[in-house]
Amino acid sequence: MAEFFFLFIAGLIVLILGADWLVRGASRLAAAFGVPPLAIGLTIVAIGTASPEIAVSMRAALNGQGDLTLGNVLGSNIFNILFILGITALVAPIVIAEQLIRKDAPIMLGVSLLAFALAFDGNIGAWDGFVLLVLLVVYTVFALRQSRGESKAIQNEYAEEFAQKEPTTAKNIAVNIFYIIAGLGLLVFGSNWLVDSAVVIAKSLGVSELIIGLTIVAVGTSLPEAATSVIAALKKESDIAVGNAVGSNIFNLLGVLGAGAVFAPDGISVTTRVLSFDFVVMVFVALVTLPIFYIDNRVSRVEGRLLLAYYALYLSHVVLDASRSSLVPAFNLFLLVFAPVMFVALVVVAVRSAKRRTG
């Protein structure tokens, strides 16, 4: 069993390294050919940081392991908002200054509700996946068009992070192409190792592939987004920090889940348990961003602690459910009560913070 845990860690490291090389090569190559830094941040970097989820979900879908694909997507989306935004806010309170982010929050909620509706019949099939992929193209075009109207300050923020910082020579172009190809290769190898070992670990622990996908696979494949957001927060690049988490969630549902549904032999089956809990949590997580972004235009440390507290409770539920604990019904009731209380608390905190800043 130890060798499979080692293979899982090795696969995760290779995935993260592959994502880093892919982002580095693609962003520098795009900048060398004159692609604006804001467009690079919204497309290439967003897709690159989500590439571990893409690789793992595609590998699992092709193997007919739809539970692992679904768990990876739902778990990553829950992790991105509750943990990444929560921990990022603790590092440095995040100011939401970019209008695009405020538009992306309702889009994320809408896409979450759409995915929930498509899954309501118990299966996300090929046609459902095709609809999601078409919407991904529409969203990407929308994001790029909206980026043209961003303020100079926002464009400078992205330019500082993603602009070309080296001479455009044949040698540098060749090096960046190498990074892209090598990064893609590492993603393939890493996803194979991670998926194969995750399935064995799930069987040995007596838990479902869904639980493994919701927890260690989701957290592991989301590490590039976590690193990007925390580093951006430390640099006071709040738009990149928040945009990375929200944009990744939209891409996970439209791109990762969409592609997984198209390539899975029989689509992705969705159990009643997932529909009644994990999907609902994901939709709720998208919902809680609205009072934060719209009322206060910032994610404060208090709000960050609330997000982290809810993620800790969610993980506790997953562990109790996996162990078939008798506490699960009581814990479900507690979460059912805690969710609206948390939402109201976020609204109150946001309103008070906004009044203090304007008063």
C-alpha cells in the first residue's frame, strides 16, 4: 500500500510541475506574439492552473471512473472558494476592484445551478457535456471582450504579472515551446499515476472513488490555484487572487465536467447522495460570494475565517460519511442550520464593513 501512496504523491508533484511548465511556456510565448497580459491571465493562465483537474478528470472519464471525475470537479470548486479565498483573506484582506470579478460571481452561480439541473436526472451525458463546452467558448469570448474595458490600473496589475520579461528571440521561443510540450507530457504521466493510485487507495480504505475525488484529489489538483492566489494576495494583486479562484470554478464546471461527460463511455452518473449534499454545497459556496463581492467589495479576515470554518465542517462531514458514522444525520441537520446562519453572518459583516468605510 505504501507504494501507492508514494505513486499518488509523485503523480501530484508531476502534475503541479507540468502545470507550471505549461503556464510558463504558453504565457511567455503568447506575450512574445503580442497577446495582451490581461488576456493571458484570463485564458492561458486560468486554463493552465486548471490543467491538473483537466488531466485527472479526462483520464478518469476515459477509464469509466465518473465518480472520480465528478468528485474532483465538485471538491475543487468547494475548495477554491472556501479554502483558497479564506486562506488568501487571512494572508491579506482582498479588495475586489475589478468589475469583471463582480460579473463573474453571478456567472459562477448560474453555471453551478445549470450543472445541478443537468445532473438532476442522475446522469450528466454527452449532450449535457457538449452544452457545457459550448458555454465555455461563449464565456471565454465574453471575458476577453470585457477585459478591453478594464481600467489602466487593472491592466497594469496583469502586465506586471504576465507581461513578457525577456527578449523575443528564436532561442527563447524554442525554449517556451519545449516547456509547453514537456508540461503536457508531465500532465499525462502525472494524471495516470494519480488516478491509478487513487483508485487503489480508495479500495484499500473501503471508501468510494467519489470520496477520494472530493478530498485528496480535489485538494491536490487545486494546489496551483491556491499558490497563484496566495502569491497574488501577498503582492497586493487582489484582482488576480480572486479572479483565479472564481474563474477556475467556472472553467471546472464548463470545461472539465463538460469534457469528462463527453468522453466518459456512459456519461457521468450522479447519485442521490451527491445531488442532495455535495452539489448543494457547491451551489451554496457560489452563492456566498455575492454578499462578499457586491456589498463590501472585499474579502475581510473575518469573512475568510467563516469560509475556512465551513470548509472544515464540510470535510468533517465527508469523513464521517465515508466512515458510515451514526453521527451523519445529526451532522447533516447541523450543516443545514449552519449554512443559512453563515450566509446571514457574511451579509452582516459585509454591510457593517461597508458602512465603516463609507461613514
